[in-house]
Amino acid sequence: MSTNEYMSAEEIGVQNHICLLPYGEDNETGIKNWTAEDLKPYQSYLMNGEAVDTMFNGFIFNQISGRKDHFLYPMYSDFGLLAEKRDWRISLKRLFFKGFNFDAIARNTKKGKKTDIWVTMPYPNLTQTKFGKVNGEILNFKEENSRLKAIKWWIKKFLNKWDNAQHLHEKLDFKGFVWPRASIDGNDEIFVKKVNAYVHENDLLSLWLQQYGSTGCVEWKEFGFDASCTNPNFYGKTGPDFKWIANATVFSRHYHTGFQILLGKGVLFKENHLFDYLNYGVYNEYMNKSLLVYQFPNQTLRHIYENHLNEYNSLYSFIQKTYTPVYPTAAFPS
């Protein structure tokens, strides 16, 4: 499959500029449940604290944990206890809390407008042998059939709650589910295809946020995804250098994927790394042509707005397709 074009939002009928929102994080930098005030700088472009325009029109709710240290997010599963059925249920209920998460997004959405909503599925970890009972059957995730029953049970529960939340439907448009891992190895290849087939049975979309060079990224379409967005793995301080942004754009065009933009905080991230992403977005054209997903690891957009206003303003101009490249950066020294 080669097109030499990025995948666009229009192709799959979604609003572009989708922001990843981790929830269920029980730490000082994380958010357990998003309030309307938390989400204000995400949904609206702020000047002097006042909303003057829209910012992001789509959001992915990415579940991190159920009970404390019971991680649904597979990247954290080795740092705590394995999530059980109870944790999957807790995480699901949080999405529909009054005044939080979905409801908070809806409260900030202007009348006559709609915000796209996506949800990351929980990952049935292969080492979980005591997930709990579903329809009277004890599920053991060493067995693929048990994993599939768990995912189908969770999707059914979600869709039942969504169908019953009629008050949200005027403002929110639920688009589909996001696969929770950035790579797909041999243990998951057949399983992912079955999960995506079930998603499509429910007339919903399936999105994958993969990493450039990760296992399975070339075959993303064969797994049944409707769209895939590439993370170039560029953080600034550690790991691959800025050339990986350019390399990832070649990959994205050739294999017809969207793109991911990161603005993170912490030991991995170098100051001003955002501007390499945005500058390449102009020169390599993903600002104007690609489906785009944004992540803000270890910080919130509220923090960025209050402490790094230049970056916040630049994100807004990039979304508006009016961004002008900034110099110097690691990739663009002059």
C-alpha cells in the first residue's frame, strides 16, 4: 500500500486535531477525572483567561488505571498490579461521571457544535490469569478466547452507557475506539483483527497510535484499522534525534498514515522540542494535509498556557494553519 500522501481527517469523516487525554492517573502530575475548567484551554483558545476561539475539536480518553496501582494502560502494567474486571468497570464508569470527562467536554462545547470523542480500549494483558467472571465464565487472558470475551463485554457495557447518556449526544459525537499499544507483535496479530471486526460490527471506527519503526506499523491496514497515526519517537534529550521526524514523515506518506505531535515534560524532553515538530509540519506539509493527534506527556495544557504561552500560542496557530516556522531549533539552527 503506497499513496505518497498522508491520511487526512476527511477520509474517515472525523474532525482533525485530536488531543489525547490520559485519565485515572493517581499522581501529582496526572488527572483522575477532567473537569470543565481543566478542559477549558484544550477546547478553547485563551487570551487573558478568556475563550476567543476553538482549539481542539476531538479528544481521546486514554485510561490509565482503575483502582490505585491497578493499571489498564499497558505501558505501566509492570509498575503495579494487573487490572481486573473491577478496574475495567471503574475506569468505564468514570467517563460518564456527572460534571467530569464526557460531561465536562459537553459543557464546554458551544450550542450547535459537536466535539468528537474517542476512547482507548483496556488491554487484556497476557499475564492476567484471574481477570474475573464474565457471563458466569472465569476469564484467563492466556487464552485468546477469554481476551476477546473481555473486550466484547467491555465494549457492550460502554455502548450501553453511551446509548443511555442521551444528554451528551447533542454536543458529543462518539467516533470509535483506539487500540492501547504502540506495537502489535505475534501474540496480538489475530486478536487485533477480531477486535477491529467487532468494532466495525457496531458501525464505529478503529484508530491505532503506533510508533515509527514499531512492530506491525507497516501492516497497520491489514489489522483492520480505519486509521493510524505515526509517533516519530522524538523527545529531544534522549532517543532518536530530530531526523526521525523527517524519516517518519516519509513513512507516513508512503504508508498513508496520520501523524502525532508531542509536547512533553521531564527527563526525556528537551526545551523547545515542540518547534521542531511544528517547523517540520510546515516544510513536510503535515500541518495542512495530515490527520493529526497531539500528546502532552507529564503535563497539562493548562500548565503550558500558564507557563509557556509562546508554545500554547504556536499550537493554536498550527491548528489554524497560520504557523510560521520559529528559529533556532535543533533541526533548524538558523
